[in-house]
Amino acid sequence: MQAHNHYQRRYPITYNPHDSSEPTIKNQTTAGYNDPTNGAIFAIVGTGGQSFYALDGQAPYVATQFNKFGFLNIELDNGNPHTTLTGTFFDNKGNEIRDHFTTTKEIK
């Protein structure tokens, strides 16, 4: 997780040695990720300030982005044999869900 003055979540990505400004997308589904060793998911949550950063376009490795006030709720379910992290972004106005994703890791 990182902070800035907008919300943005990336697909699972890995380093691209040929062009570091264009990471390699490992999974382009928008919500459920079952192999966390196959890329990092970055969430930028900076939605509590006075104003937002203008978003001009959307990079191909970005799953979702927007300028809305709200918060990202993170839940961990430490199950057996799988542990699941669930992220849900709620809009401050009306408690609307603006983003939702899960990632699951097998416990060995």
C-alpha cells in the first residue's frame, strides 16, 4: 500500500528488465488473484485530503483508478489451507463499494 492524492490499484505486476517504466502484467482479471507469488499488487490510497491529483489517462497495468473520497478496508482470513486478503474501497458518500479484490495464498 502507498499513498498519494487519488485511488489506484494495479494488476499483479513484475519487473520488466527490457523497460522498467512498463511492468509485466501477470494477471488481468479485475478482482480474484490466486497466485500471489506471480506478481505484486499495488494499491495507492490517498483519498482523505483536501483535493485530488488529476488523472490523465490510465496506464495498461492499472486495474482501476478514480478520484473519490473514501477508505480501503483490508480483511485477512487465515484459513487452512488458504489465507485470503480482501480489499474493499468504500466511497464516503453512501458507502458505495468502488473497488473490491481478493488474493489467496496457499499455506504449505
